[in-house]
Amino acid sequence: MSAPRKIVFWRHGRTPWNAEQRFQGQTDIDLDEVGTGQAIRAAGMLATLEPSKIIASDLLRARATAKPGRGSPDRSSNPATGTSSLRGRAALTSGPG
């Protein structure tokens, strides 16, 4: 019997637009200095989970957060796969309900 599969959802690091509280949607904004530091720290934590695969959005901020080799030499042999199907979505409505 194989071990149960774990799925971990990880948010990208901070971008300049996050700091300005601007809506990004699918606009391709890279990490700022704070976000890069967050991604480095997150990589160390994520490496302890020993992922067999990393899948990220193809947007700069997500790819930079999931960058192979960041924070742990083990991740260099486990590159992230980027896909547009994981881009964030938002629904905007107006009026009641």
C-alpha cells in the first residue's frame, strides 16, 4: 500500500502591486525584494515536505516563488512545471446579490 498523496497549495511571494494593494489578476508582475526573501524562506520549508513535483502558474511571481534550487540543493533536481491553467481568477459583480 502506498503512502497517501499530499497536495500543498503555496501562495507566491509579495509583488510591488501587493504592497500597493493593487489588484493584479493575470497581469505578469514579478516579486519585489520582500517577495524574493519570502520565496527563499518558503523554499526551505517546502523542501522539508520532500515534494515529488512542483506545479506553478506560468506568471513571473509564481515561477519565481517555485524557482528550482531556491533555498535547498534538493530542489535543483526537481524543477517546477509552469502552466497557465493555474493563473488566478477573480469574479467581479455589481449590484445586489
